[in-house]
Amino acid sequence: MAGDALAWRFSDAERAAVYRAIHTRRDIRSTFLSSPIPDDALWRLLAAAAAAPSVGFMQPTEVIVIRDVATRQRIQRHFEAVNQSAAQVYTGDDRAAYEALKLAAILDTPLNVVFTCDTTTARGRGLGRQTMPETAVFSTVCAVQNFWLAARAENIGVGWVSILEPDAIKSVLKIPARVTLVAYLCVGYVSDFPRQPELETKGWEDARSLTDMAYLDAYGCPLPPPAATFTRNPEQPS
């Protein structure tokens, strides 16, 4: 039918909503609420993750949803120990700045969600992995991003905790040795989504200019900027 021919197109409002979710996504750690996440919302997020790009359609991603408080308390204790060790890398003002950061919300959220990748799966029959086997993990990272953007659209915050030792977490969660731990996420509704990334507002690092990240034809050859004024974040004009 002629009317269906344009069904794949996004309207201006739909396109704007996609970009808004992308540009207002934040790594949240300090504005979480205790409100529970309904099962239907959780399953929408998981469905978004499952719809992510996957090399060779291997779909190597598996997800563990952690509600149990005792389990999260064990992981929190592990985080605190590892975080103390991580702080030793820094000295002076950097050390003080690091120690002032809140880097996990393991017990502050109703859910923790763990993404794993089974790089040994026969699914996809190895298509696309002969020369770049690491694309299996890349596929799971795409699933994490889908989950994160869908969460933003649901007004749900996500914080990625990487200050953890994978083998220790795998032991707590009974994850098989062959499976790779990719992401440990703290997930919950929030009181606010900051306009800027928290690490930027707290002076840890400045946002990188897009013109310093884009090249033309070869690495290091700058891509000419657009002739018209370009706004990277529609909610926060540069």
C-alpha cells in the first residue's frame, strides 16, 4: 500500500526525541530514588538491549538482574576495597578530587543489572569474527548502550560501575569462567538528570571538542566543520 511506503521514516518529533535521549543520557550516581522499577518497564529496557547490533547475529549477550540486597552488599564491600586501591594511583589535588567523587550506587538503586558476553557461542557461526574476535564483546557493549538510551527515554537513570574486579564479581554471581563480564550497572529512577556529565561539572575532565575527534580519509586529517552553526547538545547550546 502507498501509505505503508513511508512507514519507516521518522517524523521530525520522533527524530528529535532520539537525539534528545542520546544527548541527555548521563552516567548517574548521586540522584537515585528508591522507587521500584515496574516489571513492564524493565522488560522494555531488556528488549531494547536485545535489539542491539550483533556481529553475525550471534547475540552473545546475557543479563543478570540483581534485586537481592545481600548480594549487592557483598558487591558493595568489594567495590569499597577496590576503590581504596584505585585511589592510590592519584596524589595531591587529583587524589582529593578522586576521593570526593561518588563512583557507585550499588545500594542506592532498586536494581543492579549485569551484562555478560559468551564469546564462545556457536551462534552466528563465526561470521565477522574470523579477523576481529573482539566484536563479540563489542556486540554486548552495543546492547548496554541500547539499554541505557531506552532507560533515559523511560526517565530511568543508569550508572556504570567499572571499579570492580571481574573475577570476584563472577564468583559472587556464579558466572561461568568462559563468560566475559562486560558491564555492571546501577539502575533506578532519579530526582534529576544533570545538564552536563557529572565528571565535567566536578572538574575531573572537560568535554572533548567534536572537531578534534573527526577525521577525513586518514587518521589525523581534520574533517572540515559544517558551514552552518552546529550544536552538539540540543538541550545545552555550545
